[in-house]
Amino acid sequence: MSNVIAVEPQPVHQVETMRRAKAAGIDLSRLPRHVAVIMDGNGRWARSSNKPRIEGHRAGIKSVREIVRTCRRLEIPFLTLYAFSAENWKRPGSEINALMILLCNFLRREIREMKENNIRLGTIGRIHELPFAVQKALDYARRETAQGEKMLLSLALSYGGRVEIVDAVKKAIQAVREHQLTVDEINPDRFSEFLDTAEMPDPDLLIRTSGEMRISNFLLWQIAYAEIWITPVLWPDFREEHLFEALKDFQSRQRRFGRVDIDGAI
């Protein structure tokens, strides 16, 4: 009997994406494990096109689809998208309702492709604050994709970094009260276990579109050592080539995590 293990060939689309990435100067052996994205600029995109704001959000879904596909084909195992912040509840009710409808439709349409591509859907944020119909759609999508092992696609919904940290503190206090943890055992690693992102590594690369130079209360604890890449491109216009730019820039940086580099520079 032969001891040769058959290697499953890569799908044509994946091979082609990898070819384009290499042509763009990307080293496929040094990709980030976790990419997080602040998807900004939908409203400005709509305004510049003289369209209602919801059209910007609708156009942004195309960008979501392309970036998810590209990350999966490049075999990046973790992708987190800032979809709806805790502060977004301050927007007009009509816009919020339209966004929730778009989210439900997106989940329904993308489940099949996520399953075919071995992608598991996850969420971070106060999901219980979302409308019941959205919670139900998310629960169904998570169950249907639960077997996905190649990539975890996390949607940040009703999410705020400060609130997440406060909620984590409350969980840690409760664990101490229940004698599951002592105060002396609390350190950064143990505290991270109480965050929404406990099952994933911290982001290596944070991308922000639309040119705004701020974090917007996103993953405040987790991005302590993330490389940040900001582009003026509005989210609905963000495509594979822009992701390649971010990845190439990421690979050009020396990540020291507080240590000195080879030459002794800080």
C-alpha cells in the first residue's frame, strides 16, 4: 500500500487569487493571522453619488463579499468586520431599520457560500440588543456554519471596545466571587479570556477605510500591537487590490512588540 498522502488540489479561484497576490509583491508565507477592518465611508460614498445613505450601505456589502472571499482564498484564518457600533444606535431609526434588513438579507444569502468555503460565522458585541429578527438570523447562520474550520468571520454588532472591557471586568469579578479565579491570578492573558474575542488571536493588522485617523472604539484591548493601515478609499470602493496594498505594507514593517530590533533601535 502506498504511503503517499493525496493533497486536495486548490480551487481555481484560490489559485488565481494567490497568483495575483504574488504578482502584487505579497509573500504568502508571511500573511497576518487576523485581519480586522473598520468599514467606514458608506454615507460619504452615497452622498458623493447623490444617493440615499442606505445605498452606500448596500454598495458596501459588495466590498464585504469580496474581502471575505479574498481572505479565505489567501487562507487568512481570522477576519473581523466592524459592522455596527454601539454608537450607531444614535442614527435615525429609518437608517437603523434598513441596516438590520440588509444584515438579515446578507446572512440568508451568504450561508451557502460560507459553508462551501468552510467559513464559520461568529459575532462580538451586545447581540442581545439587536432586534429579535436579527438575533434569530444570526443564531441560524452560526449554527449552519458551525463546522467551518478554515476561517472565522466575526461580525462586530452593537459593539464598543469600552463596553466590552467593562463587561469583561464584571465577568472577572463574578468569577472571583464564585471562587473560579483569585485576584492574584488576574493578568492580561487571563483577562483576555473574558473578552468577546477570547477564541481568536489579537489582530495583526487593522485596516480603516475613508481616511479617518481614529480607532472609533474598536477592539481597544486587542489592537495593542496591531499594525494599523489607513486608506482614503471609501468602503464601498474597497476591493482586492486595496487589501493587497494593506498586506504588502504590513509585510514591510518590523514588528518588535516593545523589543529592540537587530540594530538595537527602539
